[in-house]
Amino acid sequence: MDIYEKFTEDELEEMHDEMLDEVYPEIKIGNLTFYPSQVLANCDPIAYQISVNEYADFLQEQENEE
């Protein structure tokens, strides 16, 4: 099954963000704390979208192996 049929774009982004936030530590600047997914999405939206697409490709490969 195609991963884009199984999940919406919003669901894929949410899953991607959860993965990033689990793998990388929070970023602290003074008293402020940011999640890695927030930093990537806001500082480099193109790299963020590439990362989401790569995550979807990874999920598709996993789906194909099952």
C-alpha cells in the first residue's frame, strides 16, 4: 500500500516531528526551549520538507518489506 494513501500529509509531518524530537535534544537559548522539529521547520523550511519526504520514503520501504 502506498504510504500517501495510508497517511495524510499532516499525519506524516506529525510522525516525522515526533521522530525528530525523540532523536535529537531540545534546543535551549536562554530561558527558551525549542523542539528540533520546530527549529528545522522555521529556520529551513526546504530542508524540513526534504526531511519529511525522506521519512515518508523510509516508511514506504518498511511497508514494502512487510
